[in-house]
Amino acid sequence: MDKVVTCMAPVNIATIKYWGKRDEHLILPLNDSVSLTLDCDQMHSQTSVVAGPFVKKDTVMLNGHVMPIETNERLQRCFSLIRKLIKEKKGENCPEAQWNIRVCSENNFPTAAGLASSAAGYACLVYTLANAFDLVTEDLPAIARQGSGSACRSIYGGFVHWKAGKDDLGSDSTAVQIATEAHWPEMRIIILVVNDSHKKTSSTVGMKKSVETSELLQYRVNKCVPERTKDIIEAIINKNFVKFAEITMRDSNQFHAICLDTYPPCVYLNGVSHEIITFIHDYNDAAGHVKVSYTFDAGPNAFLFILEKDLDLFMSELIQVFPSDKSKSKYIRGIKSTNPD
Ligand code: 2P0
């Protein structure tokens, strides 16, 4: 390889949350999840890869810091799965499979702050490696999944369904696209960054604790997620915003209820998050039906969904209630057309 290959991958926001693994090592989830991948020109990872006999050893730099690959099982697995693919496609003894690889990756947004940085990061790593070695394959989501579960959803744009699968080896646990980014162009996402510092309990640790201690988690996995997944996919295909929005809010609330049911509890939302939830419900009540919905990941930051026709009026009220200052939200960013800062 005599050139540097650079790719970008955006974050994805789950509307049906992934929370809990049935296999920690292979990163196999207990339940299906559904997400929307943002545009690449917004929050994204950018990764550059170079490989060849001239590279002395595998190295990965993230945001200017060297990552210790030797102690990072997930990075090692991604590298070895890519090398396995190279051998499958180009022959067991091909020189490329022996080359060392140098990776340099950057996020254009805060890392590990509950803003889906590992999803974008691992999706980008795997996608860039595949491009660098000319590996055209449908296996990329399954490889990205083994870096970070939610990364399999960022391989695709638009609306994505990560099927949990049943197989012990994970052959059927992969992401499929529900609809492309062109399907629902009126959809907008607003991100309210309440706090962009590192979260106290990582998602990986939090979901492990939930699997071990939450009595509600199995109820969610067996009784709620299957029907919600079916309904939200239908809502996406039919562009039924009210249905989509209601399921999204319910699933976010149930996910955080599981976090509180975890012992000791994982508290990801803060006072401002709860103020945002109240504000959204008050806004929808005043409008007479659901105009905007929220979802929160493993952090206090809010992701709001709204249709373009309702955006201006909503933003004018939002900015009054949550001015972009340090006491409330640090900044407010509208994905696609709006940037009030
Ligand atoms: C999601 N989250 O569906 C859920 C909602 C956080 C809250 O996927 O252990 O970083 O690397 O598989 O992918 C975050 O979990 O966890 C996540 P690992 P990951 O977006």
C-alpha cells in the first residue's frame, strides 16, 4: 500500500436502545436495537490508515494519544478479523496479511461523553481498514460490532436495525439498513450538550451491572423490545412521526429505568436532563400532539427528533428556556440546517 487511506464515519443515535450483552467476549446483545445515523458532516470520527512492510509495528493513535493495543482486546480483535478477511480474499500467504498497520483517528466531538464516540470510532476504523485493503464484504458490521456493539449500526447511513440474533457465535447478529438517509429528509436531530465530560460509568460497565442486577431488564428484553422494534420500523417506513416519537421517548425512559433498577444504580441523567424531558412533554401537550421527542444515551445529553416544518418555532422556544450558557446546556447544535450558535 503506497497511500494513506482516510474515511469518516458518523455517530448513530439509538431510538430502541441496546443495553445488555448475552456474550461479553463476542459483544452479542440481549435485544435488538434501532438507530438513526447522523450526517457525516456533523459528529464523526475520521480515521487514516497506512500499512506496508515499511511500518514497524501496529500503532493506533486516538485524538493525538497512542492507544495501548497490547492491552486492548477489542482493537486486537478488529485487527485480527481484518487480517483473517485479507487471507480469505487474497490467499493465506499473501504479503498484505503480514503487514503492520498504522492508524490515526480523531473525533470532532467529545470522546466518551455519552455521545456515541465508540460507535463512530470503531465503525470508522473497520471501514477504513476494509477500504485500505480493498475488502468488499458484508461482514463489516459484524467486525465493527466486536470493537463496540453500537458501531455495527454506524456502518450504514439512514435508519438501521441491529438484529440481536440467536446464534452463540454471533453469525446472525448484524446490522441491516431499514431505510436510507434519503427516505425521511424532513427528519431533524437537535443535540443538547448538557455535559461533555467523561461519564462516570462507561456503557460497557453499566450494561454488565444491569444484566447482573436489574430485575426489570429481562422484562424489557422479552416483553417490550420485540414489539417496539416491529412498531418503530413500521413507523419509519410509513414516516409516522407521532408513533416514531412516542416509541423513542418510551424506550429512552425505560432504558433509564433499567439503569436506576441496576444495583448500585447507574444515574446518567441529571437535573437539566429532567428539565428537558418536562419541557418536551409540556411543549407537545400545548401543541395538541407529539411534535418533538427526546432520547438520552448513557449520559445527560439530549437528542431531540423533530420534523423540519416544526423546527424554527421549537428552536425559538428552546433557546429561551435553555440558553446556550454554562449554567444550562453548553451548546445547542441542530443537525443539518440549524446551528443557533
Ligand atoms: C445504544 N448505548 O443503543 C445504547 C444506549 C448507550 C445507551 O450502545 O460495550 O459503547 O462497546 O458494546 O456500544 C453504548 O454501548 O457498548 C450504547 P459496548 P457501546 O446506543
